[in-house]
Amino acid sequence: MVVTAGKGMDASRSDKQHTILETIELSDESDDEFNYEELPEDPELLEPDDEEEQLDDINRLLAETKQADTQEATEEAGLAKVQQRPQVIDDFFRNFLLKYGMKRSLDVFQAEWYEMQQNGKFKDSELAVVPDVYTRNHGFQQEVLLLREELEKARVVAAKAKESWDKFRKERDYHRMHHRRVVQEKNKLIVDLKRLKKHYEQYEPTLTELRHKYEVAMKEKMLMRLERDRYAAKAESLQKQLSQVEAKEENMNSKDLTDSDELQRKKKTLREAPWPSEDRTNPYSNSNFEAVRISDFTRSQVFKGHMGAISRVAFHPKIPVVATACDDHTWKMWSMPEGQLVLSGEGHRDWVSGIAFHPRGSLVATSSGDSTVKIWDVAKEKCKHTLTDHTQPVWACSFHDLGDFVVSCSMDQTVKAFDTTSMRCRQTFRGHVDSVNFVTLQPFSNNVLTASGDKTISLWDLRTGLCVQTFYGHANACNHAMFNLKGDTVASCDADGIVKLWDVRVVSEFLQIDTGRHPANASNFDRSGKVLAIASGDASIKTFNIDDKVFVANLEGHDDSVQDVVFEPVANKFLISGSSDATFALWQ
């Protein structure tokens, strides 16, 4: 509360202005007790003569107060007043005891309070509400506690800020030192660079002279090369003239040779077979054969004649004879359907991986893990020749349909074509980046088909050794690839159990067969090209109808993985399968 004492001035009274002489501030929140002085009653005010005047004054005061209240009520009629109800003293004590967890004291207080209240020891005017001063003191105490907590938090924040400031100041000093060091190093490098430039300027005339000498030397070298080429051309022309003279002399001397010598020379010139021609046509390209009834096939016989896994099976091109290649280092020929042993070949020093008949049936080619390919004479029952051009194990071999060439594939990532007349390598096919697992030839053509561990199938030209086409699509190593009889479709197998069918004419995949989780080791078409048999790693043969694109039958009977499967090529009446259980089975 502010009290001002002032005195009005006559000159400024009309303007209603005041002059402030002194300002006194009285605080209602002072904690000091105020001493009230008791005034004695004035007996004159209590005289009976003045009672009527006192009553009139009281009535007039009440009337004025009532008018003022009425005016305030009319001014504040639309405003709602909010008043805080004073707290009852017993609720104050209960809240206090509950706040500090004094439950036993609370029970005792409530018992005594209600007992004394029922006995009438408390009057209505006593102990009704908590005194305002105490309530305000209690509120101030709570505010002081909160302010102290905030002060402590502010101190902690200030301490952290001080630590951060000290840290940043140290980092600033460190970066200043680092910057000064970098500036010193930069200045030093600038000085060194200027010194090197001066040093280079000293050697610049020498470098110019050396560059000029180098250009002169290169010109002289070029002139010497031209002279050398000219003299080489002269020497070549002289050599041709000399060879012509020698040829004339040989012609003169050749007239004296006998007929026997001429025959020997002719034999020498005819030692190598010519490359196959291009104008040959496939006689089966327009033929239609009846598809084999593979759904009626059952296993009729099982033959056990080897001591190891049978890796490859091949049919004789003219008679019902089957040849088997085995991991026991041998190969054998069996008559069908009796299964009698006809011939046994021994000579390889490691497992025999592939076997193929000559188109005329007189020769047999075998490939082996001893990195060799052997040519066997069936009539003489002995090895005719051993081809040792490969440097790593050989996986498969196949004859050309004319019989003049045999091709083989190896783990050394190459395919080689051997001349059966001269028994030497005439062509090497390079391009695969992993082991070449199988090789065969397109019927009645000069194309070689290979399946490789680099997940590709490739088609090569036999005469040039160049890759004609590569088929991409397999996600794992390719184990086998085979043409149908017409030569327009290729079936390829991989280690994921996926078999893909490719149209060679448009170089595209037109069908994919999923045989399961086990590898697809080999596949073969029947004579019609409509039925495909797949040798699977789950010891079964899965047959598929290509026209209807459906599985036909699952031929089960082997105890281990089926490595190869082949249809009988002449009558197309039965099927032969070779397995890792050291047996081969006849299905018909």
C-alpha cells in the first residue's frame, strides 16, 4: 500500500494537478507484529443526549454504503467472482501428516479430534479454519523450498556450463596452436617450393638439350627400321627365287623316283582327315517318330558288373550293345537285353568318366581322370592310341557323325578336337573360365556343344575353333547338355536340379524344369524328341513330356544317385540308366 501526502497549489487547482511531497510504502507482508494501543473510552460520546445524533449518523452511513454496493453490483453484474474457501484446520493437519507419512500420528489425531468434537469441547467459532497468516507462511515455506531446489539446479547447470566453457577454451587453444603449426609448415613448404623452382630453372637448359637429342635419336631409329624393312623385303624376294630354283631342281629329280616312292609320298600327304563340309543336311529334320510310352516303363532288370559308381552309359549305333564307364578304372560292353558281358577294357590309371562309340561301331573312345583319352579297337580288343594333350582330368568325349574327329572336354577349361586318322590335336576350344563338364556334337553338323562349370552352355565351330553362341541362364554349374535327333533343341542340366530347354534356331530358352533340390546329372531325348528323361541325384529318373509340359513318371529303383540315362537309339523300346550304386538298370 502506498500513501502520499500532498498540498494543493492555488495556481494549479483548476487543472486538478498535485505536487507529491513524500512517498511512504507500507508493506502488508511484514513479519513484525503490530502493537495495538487501547484507547480509553470517552464518556462524552456515551452521553444520552448524543444517542439520537449517533443513530442518525449510522443510518446515513448505511444508506450511503448501500448505494455504493448497489452501484458496484450493477457494474459487476455480468462478472463471476471466484473466491478461495479457507481450509478447515482438521483437514490441514490431516494433509500435513499424510504428506510426511506419519500414519500413526494421523490415527491418534483423528481419534482424539472426533472424540472431542462429539463431546462438544469445540465451539463453532473456535478452530474452524486455518489462520491466513499461517497458511501464507506455509505457502512461503513451500515456495522457498522450490526456489532452493531451482537454485541448486541452476548451480549445477552453471557448473556444467563452466566445465563446457573450460573445455571449449582448451580446444580453442589447441586449435590455435595447430593452426599456427600448419601455417608454419605451409610457409616452410612455400620456401621449399620456391627453392625447387630455382633449382629446376638451373636444369631447364639441360632438359631442353636432352629432349632435342631424344627426338634426333628417334628419327634415326625410324630411318634404321625403314632400312631394315627394305633389306628384309629384298631377302624375302631372294629367298622366293631360291625356293623356286630348288623346286625346279626337285622336279627334275622327282622324275627319277620309282612308283613305290610316289605311293609312299601320297600316303604321307593323306595322313590328316579333311574338315567336314558345310553343305550336309540332317536326314531326320523333317521326320516324325512316335513318342515312347514312358508311363508304361518299369524296371525289368538290374545288372551289377562293376566295383564302383557307373559314370556314363552309351549305346552301340547298330547292334543292341551297351557300354558302361566306371570309377573302378574299367569300361565294359554288355549285350541287351540279356546283360551278358561282351568286352572289358582295362588300361586307365584313374576313374573312367566318359565313353562314346564310333559311328561305324568299330572304335570306342574313353575319357579318364588320368588326363588321357584312349581310342580302343573293338575287333582287336586292345587300345589303339592314347591322347595325352589335356593337362587335367577329362570328363567326356564324343565322336563326330562322320567318324573322322573325336572331341573331349577337361577340367583344364579347354575342349580339344582330335583327328582319328593322324591321332593328333587339330583344334583347341578356349573360352570357358571353369571346368568343361560335358561335350557333344550337333547331329549332322560341324557344331560342338559344351556344358561348363561357369554356368554357361556354348556352341563352337569345329573347323575354326570359335564360339558361335553362348546360352546364359543357369545359376549353378552345368553338368550335361544334349541335342535331340533333329538338332534344333538342347536340354541342359545344372547342379541346382534345373533343366532348361533351348531353341537353337532362335537362341532362346523356351522351357524350364525344376526337378527338386538334388542335382540333375544328365538328360536325354527319345527318338521323337518329345520325351525327356532326367537322371537325378535323388536316385530316380524323372520323365517329362515336352509337348504337354508335364511330368509323366518318376522311375525309382536305384539306391544312389543316377549319373546317366540314355534311350535305345534304333527301336526306341527301352531305357538304360547308370547309377552310383555300381549298377545299371533296364527299363521297358
